[in-house]
Amino acid sequence: MEELPGSLGTSASFSLRLGQTIFASASLLIMSLGINFYSYTSFCYLVTIMGLVIPWSFTLALVDGYSVIAGCPLHRAGILLVIAAGDWVLSILSLAAACSAASVVEILSQLGEPFCPSKECNRFQLSVAMTFLSWFLTTASFLFNLWRLPSL
Amino acid sequence: MEELPGSLGTSASFSLRLGQTIFASASLLIMSLGINFYSYTSFCYLVTIMGLVIPWSFTLALVDGYSVIAGCPLHRAGILLVIAAGDWVLSILSLAAACSAASVVEILSQLGEPFCPSKECNRFQLSVAMTFLSWFLTTASFLFNLWRLPSL
């Protein structure tokens, strides 16, 4: 059976998973460097979701890495379905987190200095950008796995 | 060929499209009843996206209605692909609009009276709830059409 690049067990999928883990970790770290994020629901939500994305993507990166090195890709439709469903749910949650945090940053920077010192605002913006990148890669993984599903 | 309920040209799809049009129109109307929404980027974005969802869903409701009454469903993979892609893009944009508007409403209601009078805040919340419902139905349409795509 031909392998679709990007679907479970390929080296492209390994790169995608690694990218998700890195961006999600960066987003989580940058956001939680200051304790200030705790006052805003959206930022807490973003941190929670990134905390879910990191173990999920890291585990699947390990699975992909093993599968590439050992040369034995998984060909079970059930497992692929569960992974595609997980990716879908996480991509929806990541998008929701990124959008809500982005609009809160926008409002805070409009309100100005007392609510959001310039240095802190830049940090929040960077964290949101990382979340968007993580969402993009998660959606790519979801689409590749979904596309391969009917052929199993 | 068997018809999947909810995919293009069925009465379930007609109901979904009608629901999307009604919820998106309600969201747009409730949000733009006062002129105040104009000061916030997220609310302007929500109004723009709902302005895209309404003609898209209404047109497809007409197509579904015609197809049900005339009894001649469309069986072209190309058309279904374009519709599924459109649904996907609109569902992502609707979710982004709903989440960003929801977090802005949350922040405004935290800031209290001068930023968001209680009556206005309730109106914004209702509009956001309608957007979430419209997103939910758009995603359902997308999934049904996507599921039917490989069988064409």
C-alpha cells in the first residue's frame, strides 16, 4: 500500500508532530513567563489547551519516529480514526484558544499602559502567534490522516 | 446510489442550511442593532463573517430545496468538493469570529459599566451564542458532505 506523506507513520508526519510540540511548548512558556496571564480567562484557556497539545503531539511524534526507524507503519483504520478525531478536536480547541487570546491582546493594547505594559503585550502577541502556528500544523496532520482513512 | 442524510440535496441538508441562515441572520441583526459594536475589531469581524455565511447558506438552502422538490440530487464530485471546501473555510472563520467576540464580551463585562452597559452586554452575548450555533450547523454540513465525497 502506498504511503501518503504526512499521514501516521511517515517522516513528514514526524516533522509535523515535532513542529506542533515545539510551537505549543513555546506558546505555553512565553505565556506563563509572567504570572499576569492568570487574570484573564482566555489566557488560562490557551495555557490549558497548549498543555493538552504538547503530550498528544509528543506521543505521536514518538510513534512516528519509531515507525520510521523500525520501518513498520501502522495500518489499522481504528487507530487512525481515533488519531484523526483527536487531531480534529485539538485543532478546534487550539483555534478557539488562539482567536480568543488574540482578541483579548488586541483589546488590552487598545486600553493601553495600565492594563498591558508594552513589554508584556508583545509577549502575549508572540505567544498567540505560536498558538496559531501550532493550530495550523495540527490541522495539516488532521487533513492528511483523514485523507488516508478511506483507503484503509 | 444511496443518499446520506445531511449531504447535499437531501431534506436534512435543507434543514441544516435553513438553521445556518436563521442563526447567522439573528447574530448579525442582534449585533448591529446598536451602533456601538463598531468600536471593537472582533465585533466588526463577526458581522463580516456572518455577512458571508448568510448568502452562502441561503443559496445552498435554495439548491437543496429545489433538489428535494424536483427529486434530482446532484451527483458531481467536483461540485460537492467545492461546497465542502467552502463549508470548511466558513466554519473555521465562524469559529474564529465566535471565540474572539466571546472573549471580548467577557473582558468588557469584567471591566464593567462604562465599557459595557448591562443591556448591551447581554445583547452581545446573545449574538455570540447565535454565532456558535451557526458554526455548529456549518461544521455538521461540512462533515456530512466530506463523508459522502469518497463514494462519488
